[in-house]
Amino acid sequence: MLLIPAIDLKGGQCVRLQQGLMDRATVFSDEPAKMAMHWCQQGARRLHLVDLDGAFAGKPENMISIKAILEQVADNVPVQIGGGIRDLHTIEQYLQLGLSYVIIGTAAVNNPRLVQQACAAFPGKIIVGLDAKDGMVAVDGWATVTDFHVTELAKRFADDGVNSIIYTDIGRDGMMSGVNVEATVRLAQETSVPVIASGGVTSMADVEALCAVAEQGVIGAIVGRAIYEGSLDLAAAQRMADQNKC
């Protein structure tokens, strides 16, 4: 199982939000590229970038920081990005920059055809991000909760050839309250697509719980506030996952 550090970009800074609220941001670094290198030095084998401004604007808004991060780490680890990705041009632009995977979130809900087109044009490079509150999918930077249930929506993408699905429990994201293992496993079981857990991964106990269900299709976990505030040691957690062969 991969533990994937999150680098959330807002105004060129590395921040963490609570429950996706832009006015509840904690700044952890003014130099996201140095933070990216730090996590690589701690043993990260993939990085997760989110253009928070882009998620609300519907287009890339932190390109300078994204390019700086790629210059530092792209030769060493794969980097994935989400936030504000609404069309094939943006996907192609990011892949040409050196990003390994592109995450379609809001657009996957509002325009499912885009996922089909992107998977056909860029096979193996497309991840769908499904963010949910009480099981219902949220879009537009989590500002709008839809009438779509996350499991039913995920099934629609099973045949499109997506690389994986990132499932985020909004209610737990940034709250240091523990990962929603039950919902994550249920999503993995009911689709044929590998699932990456996100939201609430706080401690070694959370990592152990996810390792216990890895064989059911949970292939990784995005870690954020816990590794920034020190409640989870990234290097130790990844070593434990490797030792458990999960």
C-alpha cells in the first residue's frame, strides 16, 4: 500500500483545509517545492497535489508552484494532480509537464463523457476523485453536495478504464478523526476499480486498518494534516505497510 503525501496549493502556499473549507486553511509552507522534496526524502513513492484555487475557478491557478514541484521531484516519484480539471486540453497540458496522473473530480460528475474521452486518449493516466459527505458526492471544491450516491456513481466509471478512484470522506478530511475504513472498503468491493483512501488518516492504527483491507482493493491512502502536524510519521508508516506486504 502506498502512503501518498498531499500538497494542497492555495495562493502558491502549501496549506491544509478542514472539511474542504477555504476559510479554514492552515499554511504549512511558503515553498511547496521544498515540501515536496521533504516528503520524498521521508520515503514517499508518490505525491498528491491539489490546486485548491483551481477547484473553485475551474481551471489551473497554481501553475508556477506545480512546475517548481515537478522540477524537484518528477524524476524520482510519480506525481498526481487534481483541482480545476474540466477538459482534455488541461489534462494534456499537465501530462506534458511531467505529471504522471490527472484526477478528474467535479467534471466526472457533471460530464461523465469527459472521463471516457480522457481514458481513451490517455490510457492509465486518469484517476477519478469522488468526494462524499454522508455518502453523497460533493463537487465544486466540496461547495455543492449532489444527489448522487458515491457507490452508484463509481460503478459508472468501472468500464471506462480509470486507473483508480480516490475516495474522500469530507466529514473527516483535515479533522484528525480517523479514516472511514468501512465506506472505503464498501466502495472497493462494489466496483472493479482500485480505491485510494483519503480523509482522516491520522495514526498508525489507521494505516494498520487500511492494510488489513488492502486485498479487497484498497491500494493506497492519501495523508495530509497528520504528517504535517506529526501525529503520523510518514517514513515509519510506509515501512510498516511494506513489512506487512499490504
